[in-house]
Amino acid sequence: MTWQPGHARIAELLETRELEQVTADPAVAQLLLDDAGRHLTTAITACAAGDLSGGYQLAYDALRKSAASLLAAQGLRATSRGGHIAVQEAVVAQFGTTVRAFRSFGRIRRVRNAFEYPSTITPRPAAEDVNDAIATATQARNAAITIVQQNLLTTW
């Protein structure tokens, strides 16, 4: 049995080798969720210390790892070809209608890229940017925890 919402998009990502099938592993999903929790704690600390770029990066990584946990629980993993965008597309296809935080994945990823690869004309993150990313990543992690714990996923 396979997960129905987003089924066609997941099949495309598998066909183009942006995602690959692996053994579904709730323990890996939990490791990713634990990492996401630590990243959020550190992001808050970084923001308070004035490291806004670092805080934003950690909030983004928490969001990405929360999303990747859902894939791990289903027996899916992004390939180097698909990378972060494949994770984004997979979770938005499957959960974007029910988990609002995942719909923000693309926006946060693009902003993170602007902060990670700055130019003299690119603004640095403001505290509001970091706080928004932390709040969104926290919502995504909480939703992923609920989905994984309630075993609302089926494997590919």
C-alpha cells in the first residue's frame, strides 16, 4: 500500500531519481526529528546572540530534517540529484494541504540560500526573519512528530 496524497508526484521523483526507495526506518525518522529539535534550540540561542544568519540556517535545517523524517518513515530518501528540493516537493505534495508549515519550505529555502551566498546588495536576515523561520520549523517538526507517532504513513 502507498501513501495516496501526492502519489503521482512521488512516483515522478522516484522515476527521475530525485528520490530513492530505502528501507522504511522509524529510528532514522526519530534521529532526524531529534536533530531538528536540537537545531531549533540552537537557532534560538544563535538569534539571541546576534548570529542571525546562523539562526536562520539552523531553523531551515530543522525544517528540512523534519520533512526528511517523514520520507525516512516511508522508505524514501532524497538523492544527491534531488537534494533539498526533492524533499521539499515530496512533503508539499503529500502534506501541503494539511500542514501549512510545509508550504513555507520553498520560501524559507530560497531566503536561506540568499543568506548563505550573500552579496553586497543582499540584505542580511533580520530578527523577524529568523523568528518566522523558527516558528515555521517548529510547526513542521510538531506535525512530523504527530504523523510519525500516529503511524499515519504507509511505505513505498
